[in-house]
Amino acid sequence: MPRPLIDLLWRDRPGATAGGSRGPRARYSTGDVVSRAIALADEGGLAAVTVRALAQSLELTAMSVYTHVNSRDDLLVLMADHAHGQMTTTPFGRSTWRTRVRRLAEDNLALLRDHPWLLGIDDPRTALGPGTIAKYDHELHAFDGTSISDIRRDAALTFVLDFVRSTAARTVMTPATGDFGELWEQSVDRLAGYLGDDFALAQRVGRAAGEAMGGPHDAERAWQFGLTRVIAGLGDLDSR
Amino acid sequence: MPRPLIDLLWRDRPGATAGGSRGPRARYSTGDVVSRAIALADEGGLAAVTVRALAQSLELTAMSVYTHVNSRDDLLVLMADHAHGQMTTTPFGRSTWRTRVRRLAEDNLALLRDHPWLLGIDDPRTALGPGTIAKYDHELHAFDGTSISDIRRDAALTFVLDFVRSTAARTVMTPATGDFGELWEQSVDRLAGYLGDDFALAQRVGRAAGEAMGGPHDAERAWQFGLTRVIAGLGDLDSR
DNA sequence: GTAAACCCTGTACAACGTACAGTACCGTCT
DNA sequence: AGACGGTACTGTACGTTGTACAGGGTTTAC
């Protein structure tokens, strides 16, 4: 049985509890396995990351995967932490916390665009990994120079990241999510019949929002709308 | 085969396309099936809503469920829409949009507390249902009296609801989510060993946030923090 | 040289969603 | 009255999933 998850997460860091040295050499390192899994996920979404598919992609049998990883859930945590560790972060430089938060949000959006499957991983154990902790540390520094308390600093960061995640979930096209446009055109007739004149406001706003959604830069506009509101909501951190 | 999803969603509304009248009477109505499914989900989470379990709970065979519903995914949409339709909404009265948004957010949090499994349903087709549309309509009215545009009205509502959903996802105890406290105490030692003195800021803030998380009213505090920021972020809708 | 630890394989199981074929029932049409 | 056809339901079965379990071969530690 492989080492416990925490040790796998920290496998490359100095001081890592190494695996025993006896027995045949493994054909793949843990990192290899995680990388292949990520490649599969980038291509076909989380659903494509089955133990069997991963095994085949490594030219192993299904059960051999469990030599490197304790369970599929653990694998997902390793994937997420790896992605967090590889994330490209725009350096903050000497900017204000507002532009830092903006960059941070944009970086995270890019991350979720590159790896939409991250939206499907919601395991709290991810927070134990070095990549995730490094990311957390870096992003907390966005609020340096303000007089925000530690607890609120954490809350503020969570607030920003939650916004990014929500928006990405709606924007990003997961392989699982079929095109909503098709669905819409397909059912709008019958829906109109049912609706009649009820819910006038919903119909008016829904139509406006729906039409804009087809437009060229709507996703971008929704993003800017929200991000502006997030930053405005954080208010004047400097004087508090 | 049952009627298509849209017709099932609108089954109780006047003008609904009724099912054919021939054949034996069904032992259960669509509403019965959906209600039983919701009961299962309330008890054991979405994972407990298997076709077989639902069938057993109705004293049917597994395949008979498909007489009432086209697929499990459709069933989930029906469940979500039903929950949205049953949602208790605090009337807005004559209050300002700020307190309306606050109530709206609180109502939605309560909804997600009562039915945590809603967090696991992310099907856009839910938006086609009468319950969801009624909810949408009602919540859009929160911004009545302001001069906000239709598109921004939709964006603002989405912004609020996304915040609620994110916070609920972290707060609410899903049956799937084991207690994070256990996990933490179990791995904090080894983690401390790996961390050493690196990521000082993350460690300090994480400790502060972690300790507060054990505290009695932390979830409440995080909620208030975020909600205040959401409303502040929306700014002065009256003059725009 | 022996024993322990390790990588890897093959077989197998339980649970899942659901396709397909068939049976009993019932309103509708001839 | 009788045939038709749509409906509710059942039973069997298939493919896919994660993974438990029992070995077999290989390498290192003692």
C-alpha cells in the first residue's frame, strides 16, 4: 500500500518520508501518475479520469494504479494540488491591494480555464498540499500593507476566490456541460406556451440576459461586473 | 416513455400537456416520485438517491422508475425545481433594496441548509422549471425601485446567489463531507513537520482562521462578513 | 541465504444507470 | 363487441465504475 496522502502530497519536498527501498523499482513515480491523470482530465474532463483509463494510459493494469495512489479520491487531491503548484502567478510588485486582488482573480480564472476539472474537485484535504498552501500564502500577501486582521484577511481571500470559482463554473465549458444554447432554442417554444404572461419581470430580464449571453463579450462583461463589485465590496481596507 | 422533461416540470400548471389516458392507472404521480426522491436526499444526500433505492422506497422495481422519469439526471432537475417552488420566501414589503437582498440571501441560505443536496445539482435545465422561474422572478423584484438595467439586474442577482451558494457549500455539512476537524487534528502533526518555517503568513493566518473555525459563531461571522461585502459591492444602485 | 518489503497482475464483486423484451391493463376506435 | 395501441410495470441483462483479495516476481536488508 502506498504512503498516506499527506506524505504523497509532500513527496518532493525535502524531509519527505521516502518510500521503502526494497522491492523492484517502480516504473513510474507518483508525479508521473499524477501528470498522466491531469493530461487525461485536461482532454476529457474528470469523467475521463477513471482508474482503468489511467492504467491503460500508463500501460499498467487497473489495480497497479493502486500501487501509487490509495484511491481515486486521493488521486484527485494530488491532481488539484499539483495544478495549484504549477499555477502561474503574476507577481504583485508594488501595486495597491486593489490591483493585486484583480491580478489574483485573473490568475485564478486562467487556472480554472486551463483546468476546468478543478471545478469538480471539492475535497478539503487539498488544503493540506504544498502547492495549495504555497498558493494560499502568495495570495494572502495581496493584502499586505493594509491593516486587515488575520481572520478577515482569510475571509477576504475566500470571498474573492469563491467569486472566481462561481463565475468560472458558469463561463467555462466543461466537456460534461452541453451547449446551453442548443437546449434553449430547443425548448423555448414550449416554455413560452407555458409561461404566457406570468412572471413578466423574469421574462423581460431573462430575455435581456439571454440575448446578451449570445453576444460576443458577455462572459467578459459579467466577469468585470462581478470583479468590480467584489473589490468595491472589500471597501477601504487601508483604513480599518 | 414518459413525457419530455419540460412537460414534466410544468405538469401541475394549467395548460400542461397531459399524459395519454390509456393504460392502467399509475400507482404514483410524478409528484409522488419526486417527493420520495427528495425525502431520500434530505436523509442521505444525493448519493442516496439511486434509481434502485428510490424504486424500493416506492415498492417498485428499478426499471419502473423510468415510467415516471426519463433518467436520473432529469429526476434531479425535477427535485431541484420542486425545492425551489416550495421555498419559503420572506416578503419584501416596503424595505430598501439592501435589506431585500439581505432577506433574499438569508432565504437562500436556509433553503440550502434544508436541502444540502441542491449544492450537488448543477444542471442548467433547472432554469426551465416553474419553481425556479418563480423564484427568479421574485428575487429580481428585490431591485425594484432602483434604476438598474435589466442585464445588470440579472448579473447582480447572480452575484448574490453565487455568494450564498459558495458560503453554503463551505458551511453546510453534507453527509458526504466528513468532519473537517477530525481530518485536521489527525494530520496537523505531520503537516507541521513538513511546513517548518516556510509560508509564515499562511501558517499564521491559517492558524487564526482555523481556531476561529472551531469557535461558536464563526460560520455566522463569515456569512455576515461576506454578505456585508456583497451588499457594499453593489454600491448605490439607486443613483445609476 | 533467508526474510521482508515492494511492484505488479488476474480475478472477482458490488453498485451503478439503463437498454430491451415481455406482460397485464385500459381507454378508444371500428 | 372486438381489435388496436398506448401505458404501467416486471425481469433479465449489459457495460462501467471503484476496489478488495490473493498471489508472483524482484529487489534490498539482515
